[in-house]
Amino acid sequence: MRTPPGPSLSNPAVQPPRVFVRSAEVADLLGYASAQSFRGARRRLEDEEDFPPPARMAGREYLWRTGEVLAWMDRPPASVAGVPDLSPEDLAVDRAILMRRAAQA
């Protein structure tokens, strides 16, 4: 009797979730058109939107913890000072629209 296949490079469908993701994968998750466009916006995201900094480097490539990036994406929208009429749902829709526009740029 054969045992079911386990995680392997030849069978990525059964691999465990990855702990780290590269710039290109983060760009794809966030809706950027390329890794280069994400890298151009990374500092602003870190400074202004509390995006998690890279956890480590692999050669010249930065790596982010997958869980931190996903948690950042799922965080509640920030309140907007001086705009009391916007609900968190409205802000989430606005963020989604902006991310789509960034992907088209």
C-alpha cells in the first residue's frame, strides 16, 4: 500500500504555507503591477501606513513574514481626521479602489 504524497518541490499543492515571501509576491498580494513598483512604494508604506519592515534578506532580496503582510492587509482601515461621515466599510472600499488603480499604473 502506497502512502499519500507529502510536501515536495515536485508537488507544490501539498506544501506547507511559506513563512517568508519575496518582493514580487508581496507586490502581487498588494496589487502592485511589479516588484519594482512595490519596492518604490515600500518606504512610504512603512512610514505612513505601518507596513511591516522586511524580516531578513536572502542575498540582495528582502523577505517579509507572510503572516505579517497578511495581517497588515486585514487590519481595520485607519480613521480619517476631519472626515467623520466615512465608515470603516467606506474606507475599505476606497483602499480597494486605490489598490486596483495602482495595479493598472
